[in-house]
Amino acid sequence: MPIATFKNVSIAFGKDEILSEADLVVHHGEHLALAGRNGAGKSTTLKLISGELKNDSGEIWTEKSLKFVSLPQQLPIATEESVFTAVSSVFEELGQLISEYQILTQSIKVDKTQNQKLNALQNSIEEMGGWSVTHKVEAILDRLNLPSEKRLSELSGGWLKRVSIAKTLVQEPDIWILDEPTNHLDIEGIIWLESIMAAFKGTILFVSHDRRLMERACTGILEIDRGKLIKHDCGYSEFVHRRDKSLEIEAEHNRQFDEKLRKEEAWIRQGIKARRTRNEGRVRALEALRAERKKRLDIKKLKLAADSGIPSGKIVKEITNLEKSLGGEKIIHGLDLIIQRGDRIGFLGSNGCGKSTLVKLLLNELEPDEGTIKTGTKLQVSYFDQDKAQIDQNQTVFDFLSDGRDFVTIGEREIHIVSYLQNFLFSSEQARAPIRTLSGGEQNRLLLAKLFSLPANLLVLDEPTNDLDIETLELLEDLLIKYKGTVILVSHDRAFLDNVVSSLLVFEGDGKLVEHVGGYSSWRAAAKSTPSEMTNTVNNSSNYVERKKRKSDTQKKKRAIEKITDEIDQAEQQIEILHEQTSKATFFESSREQQAKIYTEIKSLESKLSDLMNNWEELEGKEE
């Protein structure tokens, strides 16, 4: 049953057209994840469906009998009120009465004179049919494992997010609208949300950059691409496959179109000579081609590149018997750890466990209570700060990035700051604008631009994926996989951890940290199957030398795999280039000797590729 439809819907903000004659049908029970770049219109589409925004033109219809409830991105204010009171507040006057009744019930144990007021409240609640609401709130809090009497001021950001989610669910929505619901949640919180969403019987429309959540909690993908809405009745992985195939077809169509337009433009430029054979139909066809090319909205490509600088020393950081407490709580106890050149290590743990504290210790921004941190030689460090403390919101984008320079050097190339910013999809107008005018995702992109503008052989990344669209996230992921330096990563993105890191440092609580070789999924599987054997406790100093040797062997295998992977990529690219040559008409105009030479080269490269693949499979087998 349709519950919402768009017909030729358009909306723009100033010169920026967000949706252009877009069509959409949403059915009851669908769980749709919205996909698109930052600024494509995901949040705008949600607000159009919920009625928070009005479209400029076209028709939007929604089933009036259904209840739309949206989850705000902002956390509740950490007041002194209880969780029960905060969740009850969505029922306005009735919620206020119930809250007063709950408070009075607690105080009456001390002050018996309040009985009369308690009876009056009880009667008012009964008249409004309010006890069912009380049961509803209690049931939701119980289901979400929320402590009803806990004060909001005592809760972390992740638990405040759970309170927000409870406030939406207690309203029993037919259509549940979630914009970046994983913000402020740690991995356990995200898994919890995943289960809540999967069990929801109504319709869900949500925006998220968490690919695992999109895969497991949605029944379809709503893609927003250059002003159009395209619905895909499939999971996220299948959507990526379809999208990539569609973009390949589009690119080939555009190539053929541009070639045809080029030929027609060359014909029209022949002037007097061509006019003798020129026909009006062909001229009109050229004008139509020009008009079509003008209307075409090409996808701007984000270009990420990193210069790993000079190689650092073999040992990047050597930590011995490290101790750190904050606010009387033990964060790190007896940590021994070696980070070597080329390591990609991820820090994993719940909110507030000490991941960012360890990052600051490694950056010498905090002093340990006990123990030592030795820093290796020739280090060039770039740091991504999730709190954006490096950013002056009143500074222009250009000034923030330039630091007095007009050019940045990436590898051996000098690039002007404005051109470099365009690689990160910032227009020349945005380059001169204050940073405060940028969205959260754009500010994170700017931090990435700053991060990669200088050579660095050690990247320290504290939650770099927050607010990034998935395309940017995947490009960052690919860049880090190919990066030759050392990476220290804090992230709650499970797929990102799986794809980027080679080992994890897991914060288990009470200062205990555990090292695991592998990514998030292998750690999770090991934790479920053999918790006692899944990891090597880095606090156990008697195994220190053994761990150093084992880690060194692992790193050698990893570097060998990376080297052979690069060689495979190069061979495949060379083969592809040669195959492209053989498909061109000019190839068959060349001499037979030249043709034979190219065919021989292809055969040689294919043989080399086969050997490389066999070697790669053998190394992967040893890795396992």
C-alpha cells in the first residue's frame, strides 16, 4: 500500500537545485536507506516526506491517517530530569502529569502530607486515560534497557541518543524517520539500533553512512543522484553493484555522445567549404546535441591522494608499562605495545573507554601517570581530530588550508590551493567563504584535505568517517589501504575497520587492553567462539618478546601481500590499456609487425599476471 508519493517534485535553495522533477512511491513496511553525496538532498527528502519542508513545485501526497515521527540529530539536553520523565514528555500535558506523579510517589515516602495532591494527580491521569501511557513508557524503557530513574545529566552521549530513540518509539510511529541515527553511538549501540530497526513493523526512512547498518536494516535503497530519486529493491551490497554498472554504462554513453558532438563541431567549422554540402537537418541535429550536452549533469569526482613522505624508523612507538587514570577511573593499566612502520592499528571500545586519551598520549598531548612512550625516528605526523579543535570557524577555507602557502606538493606535483580544494569538491566560491558556512560533512572533507596536504608517514585518525558520505568514505578507505606509511585509527564503523586495519587494540574496561591480529569481524567471531584465546593480552609482559617476533612475521607477510597486490594492479592496468589499443580502428591501420608486438606483449603480461595471482593466493593461504 502506498503511503507517500512524489510527482515531478522540485526544490532549490538559492541557486542550488536539490530535486528536479523527482518521482517516488513509498510503500507500507519498506525500510529505505537514502544514499547520495553530502548535499545531494537526503535530509531535504526526509523533511519533504515528513512535511517539515514545502516543495517549490510538483505534488507530494502522504497518507494522512499515518503518524510520522522523526528522530532529531541533536541530543537531549543533559538536565536533572529522569529518563522516565524525558521519555514521557512527548505526551505533553499528560506526560507532565505522569512525571509529577512519579516524582511525588518517591517523595511521599518522606512527606505524608502530599497524599491529597497525589490523589488529585491520580484522578486527572485516570480521566485522561493516562495509565496506558505509563505502561507504554515503562515497556519501551524495559525493551531498550534504559534506566528509568537515571538522570539525563548522568548519561553519556550514546545513552542520551538511546533516550532520543525511546522518545520516538513510545509514540508508536507508522513512519519512522531517522537522520544519521548512529551519531554518538559506539559499536555496541549501533548493533543494538540495528536490531531495533530490523524488528520495526512499520515504514522506516533513514540516512546513514554506516554500510553494515544499511545492509542489515533496510529492504531497499533510495538513491538521490543529480536531483532524481531512484528506488532500488535490494540490499546495500547489490545496490553498489547496480550503481557501479549503471555508472559504467553512463560513462560509455557519454563518451560516444561526446565523440559524435566533436565530429559534428569539426564539420560545422569547415565553413564555406562545408556549406556546399551542409543541410539544415544536420545543423538542427547539432544544435540539439549542444543543448543536450549543456543539460547533462556530470558527476564531479573527489580526488584523494596522500604523500607518505620519507620512511620512518622501523619502530614508530614503543610503549612500556603505561598507566593512565582520568577522574579517578583507571583508563590504561600496564600497557606494553610496539607500533612498527607500516602497521595499521585500530582502537576499539565503548564510548568513554579511553581511545582518544591513548591517541593524545601517543601525540604527547597528555603525560602518562607511569610508564614510557618512546617515539621512533624520522616521524612526520598528520592528525585528524574528531572534535574539529583545529578549525577556526571564522577562518576562510583557503586560509585554513594554505597556512600562508599558495601551493601544496603531493608527491612530485605542485598544485595551487584552489585547484587542490576543487579535488575535494570545494568550489572557488567556497574556498573564499568562512568555514562556518560548511556542513559537518564538508568540514570533515576539509580536515581530510588538510591532513593530506603535507607529507606524513604516520596518520592518526580519530573518527574520520563521521558525517562523510559513503562515496568519500570508500575513497578514503581505498587511499588508506594503499598508503605506505603507518595508520592509527579510532572508528565505530565496522566495515571501515575491517577494510583498513591489520590489527586491533581492544579496550575491555578497568584499564585492560587486548591486542588482536585482524579486523573487526574476525575479532567479533573470535570473541563469540573462544573468548579466552581470541586475543593476546598486551598487558602480559612475559609474552612481550614473543609478541614482537610474531608481529614482525605478520608485518612481513602483510608487506609481501601489499607488494604483490600493487604488481597485480599494474599488470591488469597495462593489459587493459593494450586491449583498448586493439579495439581502436587505428590499430588495424598499423603494420602487422606492430600488431604482433602488442599481441605478444599482452600474452606476456597475462602470463605474468597468472604467476602473480598464484603467488598472491599462496601468501594469502599462509596468512590464514
